[in-house]
Amino acid sequence: MRWFIVVLRKYWVFSGRARRAEYWMFTLVSTIIYLALMFADDWAGNQVPTTAFTLAIALPSLGVTVRRLHDTGRTGWWALIGVLPCVGLITLLIFTAEDGVPGQNKYGPNPKEIPLLTDSAPTDA
């Protein structure tokens, strides 16, 4: 759940890089919530819950996808390949599953080397 909150906090952020864990945990939690809301749709007799959720996470989803592509050394414009049926989605799946470029790249420092805001600071022992 922590990764889901991190992505929501970066609602408008399309710069920088995102780890695989950030991207895939956000995707997992979003999918679980979406499936639960589909059951709510059946109960309510309309599609208001899933439509509202889809609209609410559209921008954070795009942002984390662009940052994930940046982590692999690609421009965020590659996210548009996802609109192509089959080939585009498979390509985007492969790009987001790849490990990030080690060290700093033109999009920023390696996110694996930066502690999360929710992590506690190391202590001297």
C-alpha cells in the first residue's frame, strides 16, 4: 500500500525515475481496487464507482508509467505505444519490467539509491 500512496503523492510529477516496485505495486493495488469496484458496480446497477476510480487514477498512472520509462533510459513518449493493440501493450509490458539503468541517467538519480519519504532515517550505532 505504501507504493500506492507514494504514486498518489506524485500526482503531477512526470519527471524523474520510478523503481519497478513502485510501478508494479501501484498497478497491483489499482487492479485489486478496480476489481472490487466492479462488484460494487453490479450491486449499484451502474458503472459510477469504476468510472470515478479510473478517472481519479488516470494521471497518477500516466505519471508513474512515464517515470518508469525514464528509469529504463527511455523517454516518456514511449507510453503512447500502449495504445497500439497487442504489440504496443506487450512492448510497454517489457519496457516496464526491465531493470532500471544503474547510476544516474539524463532523467535523474537512480531511485534505488534514494530512500523513500516514509522510510526512517538511518541511525548511528
